[in-house]
Amino acid sequence: MVPVATALAVGICAASGGAFAGAGDANGTAASVAPLVTGPKATNGSVKCTADINSDGSVLACKHCNTADTVHEGVGQYQVGFNTPCHGLLAVNGWSRWVQADTLSLGTAFGRCTTADRLNDANAVWVACFDSTGNPADQSFFLFIAK
């Protein structure tokens, strides 16, 4: 059985943990913790644009994609461009995106893909794909853009 004093002390520490966290440093001054990202707009998760991209970077199907701005840049690396309403696709602008490796046909995809803001092209998304061992690999995928 836990003594009442111990239970009370644990409860007080747990309830006021935020007050103690970062309360001061070795010099006795208040410490501040900067947020990792500042000022992003929230996303509502409503899908605005989509793209079905073949492993060679060609567009199988899309909604509002810019085929002229969609390219296979190298092994496992793609740029997928979009038209209105998907402009200014930076995460800080409230855009979210997710990608799903898929054969776009029969079979099983044995890889994974990830996305990032595209350097020097706010109307495109950078996609990187990898095989099951983590090496860059060409992979077909679905890309969803939401705001």
C-alpha cells in the first residue's frame, strides 16, 4: 500500500509538472523553450488536389496537377507540380500532403515514399521513394494535397 504522503506528493508533481518544467537554469534565470515551428496556418484536411504518378514520373491520372512541372529527377526522386487551387504548397501556408506507394495496378508495392516542400517551386511537392531496405528506388504512388 502506498503511503498517503507519497501519493499526495506524486499527485502534486504530476498536476503541476508544467509549472516546474523549464522553471530555471543553473544561474537561476527563467528558461524559455522556443517552439520548433512558428506561425504555420492550420490545415482542415480537405483534399484539394491529387496525383497518381507512375514509377517513371509520368502522370497516370490527376486532379489539378501540372504535367509540365511533374518530373522524375533521379532514382526515387520526383517533383509533382500543381495548378490552381493548389498554389503556394508550403507547409507553413497550411498545406498538408501525404503519399502512398502503390503499384497503381495489380500487385504489391514493397516500398515507401515521403514528401517535402519543393525548393524554389512553391507550386510543386518533392517526393522521395525507397525500397524495403531504405535505398532510393523508383516507385509509383498516390499523392494527396489538402488544406
